[in-house]
Amino acid sequence: MNRTFFIETYGCQMNFSDSEIVHSVLISAGYTPIENYKEADIILMNTCSIRDHAEQRVLNRLKEFSFLKKKKPHLKIGILGCMAERLKEELMLLQQSVDLVVGPDAYRNLPSLLNTVESGEKAVNVLLSEEETYAEIEPVRVGDNQVSAFIAIMRGCENFCAYCVVPYTRGKERSRDYETIVNEAQKLFDQGYREITLLGQNVNSYQYNDVNFAQLLARVAEVNPLLRVRFATSHPKDLSDELLQTMSQYPNICKAIHLPIQSGSDAVLKKMKRKYDTAWYLDRISAIRRYLPDCSISTDIIAGFCSETEEDHQNTLNLMETVGYASAFMFKYSERPDTFAAKNYPDDVPENVKSRRLTEIINKQQELSLKSNQSDVGKTFEVLVEGVSKKSNKRYFGRNSQNKVVVFNHTNEKIGDYIQVQITDCSAITLIGKRL
Ligand code: SAH
Ligand code: SF4
Ligand code: F3S
């Protein structure tokens, strides 16, 4: 019997990458992916638990799927990913329509779990593994990006930042065999991809036998000079000079570093258990500037963590100014059940104060992004052409090495081409230029 499945993915790039593994596992087992969920025999949601809002979005969407199931009783609904891991069997008690709960290390088991579900029972596998890296599974690339692809190089996290659910949902840190990574990069290049992003919760702590992250990066960059290499996310504690040196030696390793600071206050960083202070972080920023003068730096910031004072908040705004981030992801602190912070600190910054601080952080970043883009006006960048601009089909867009979106008038370039663009104008989010 030919069964069809539909996957909807939430959360970080790692989850999107996992969905590509799930596609691969299910297709190998004889299932067929389809794009319209209303026609699917199986609906899978690959979920995120990072903030309460992320879980609420999943639960709201699940209502729609459950409604569909009332009209179509043979439909099976499965929850994958971080919510599956966090809530385990409880998810099925809370949500009657859910047939299947599968954590991020159990996707090889999906076909046999689906067999159980087909027979009318419910199925759960939320075992975390210390070894699983899905190393040899060839992901099925979904979505319509033919230029840029992601390669997961490590899984899990054991930093246990006080606020964060990831170590509980993703398990122990483990690195994938570097040869399988280099082979996958080569294959993607041969298929026409021109950019890959190496993924992990802490990519720069990658270590496989005697290969560290800087060495892996060099190996991947050597696949072909026309293959751009990016990576995310780096943890400030492991940002080594060796890594920066390697980046400076290969023009195709993109000059963009995402380095989450979370807070500009040493007292807050300590409570967050981030393992660095602002002096360490700023020393790493100086090192980036020294080795890679044209590197863009972006970050993540949490507003209103437990006991954050007005002065702590001001320190965050000051640090943003000092670094001059090109862009940032900014969030209100959301308490996650069972984390160190939830068990040990009261979530005591009032909601309206959190909101106001977040707005100030966003406004500050808006200013800094504009400033950063303005400093690029007049410069010429190599741009990898990615597609047609959303606003006008006469315009195309691509990215420069610094990961900034560049929009230009389309002439004869094709998606996947490298072109030279001189920047003539900008907003806080995009650079606008003309092809040279
Ligand atoms: N491993 C990466 C980040 C993964 S989660 C790192 O350590 O840098 C992505 C971002 O979500 C984090 O950087 C943090 O800014 C934010 N985040 C994580 N837990 C959060 C919480 N409980 N409330 C609000 N934001 C959170
Ligand atoms: Fe979460 Fe910290 Fe691990 Fe990042 S390093 S995933 S913030 S625990
Ligand atoms: Fe969310 Fe899990 Fe990623 S909690 S951010 S999907 S690792």
C-alpha cells in the first residue's frame, strides 16, 4: 500500500535538517512525500520547545490537523522533535489526536513505529542516544533552494545554560565523522549547490577523533573554491584563534560569524551559566577584527532574564553599541519547565518591563544594522545569486560573504552565478546595488 506523508517543520535549522533526514528514512521505507497536507495519510510535525510561544504555535496548528482527522479517521498524526522529547508520553494524554511521538535521536525507527500506528496502536520512542549522528543517511533536500544547503555536523548540547531547554531535548553533544561531511559537501557541489552551512548547537566545539572544527572547515573549503562555506552557531567560549586564522586563509569561507552574547551584563551572564564574561567576549571580538577585518558579526540577545536590573539592561545596550552588530535575533525570556533557571530563580521581571526592554534592544539593533549597511555603500561585493526578489521580478537577490542580502537589477545572470555588485543604497535590512 502506497502511503503518503506530509511534514511541517518548526524551530531552528537543525530541525529543518532533521526533517530532510526523516524524508530520506520514510522514502526509503516506501512512503511518498506530498505537499498538500489535506491529502496525506500521515501528518508529522517536527516541533520546537525553545520558548513557550514556539510550543503554542505547534498546539494551535495541531488543532487544525485534529479537526481534519475527525473527518478522515484513517489519518495518523505524529509529533517529532523537541516537544516530543520534552513532553514524551504526556503529549498523547494531553492531545488525543496524536498517534506517534518520536524524539530527535529515534528517526531511524520511524518505519517500524509507523507500522505499529497502522495497526491502530499508539507509538512512542523518545530515547536519546550518545552516538546517533545519522552520518551516512543522505538527506532528501526539501524546499526550493537549489543553491544553498545545510549539513548537520554535530548534535546535542551539554552546556546547560540556565534558561535553555536544548540539552534536555537534544541530549549529549556528539560530532559526526568528518569524511561523511566532506563527501556530502562534494556531492552537493556536484549537484550544483554553491553554498553550504555547517550546523550544530555549538559548531565550533566539533571534535571527531583528531579533527577539530578549524580543520574540518578547511577540508570542506577545499572541496572547491566555488563552494561557499558558512557555519552556525558558534559559542564564544570555543572561538579559537586557529579557527579565525583558517577563515582568513580561505576566501570561500564566508566572513560572517554568529556569536550569541545573550546579555551584556556580567552578573546576568553568570546567572545564565554562559561560561564567559563580557571581557572574554570582547577579546574574541577584537580577535575577529584582527584576523578578519571585513567580517560581519551577528548575535542573539535575551531581554528580561531572571533578576535583570535596569543597569544590566543598559549594559546590554552599551555592549551592542561597542560591538556594532550587523544583525541580531532578539527574544523575551521565556521560562522553560525543568531548566536550572525555572527550578532556582524566580521569573521576576514583569511582562511589561520585558517588553519595553526588548523594544529598546530591537530599536538599538535597527540603528546598528542601518549603520552597518550604510558603511557598505560604495563598496563592491561578490554576490552569489539566489533568486527573484520578493518585491519585483525585475530584481534578483543574493548574499555577499558577510551574509547580507543584496538586491540588484536583473540582466542575464542565473541562480547560482557569482557576480560583482557595487552597493549604491541600503535600508536596515538590505543592500541595493548595481552589477558591474
Ligand atoms: N546553541 C546556540 C543557541 C540555540 S537557541 C547558542 O548557544 O548560542 C537560539 C537562541 O534562543 C539562543 O541563543 C537564545 O538567545 C534564545 N533562547 C534560548 N532559550 C531561551 C529562553 N528560555 N527564552 C528566550 N530565549 C531563549
Ligand atoms: Fe542552549 Fe546554551 Fe546549549 Fe546554546 S549553548 S543550545 S543556549 S544550552
Ligand atoms: Fe527549537 Fe529544538 Fe532547535 S528547541 S531551537 S528545535 S534544538
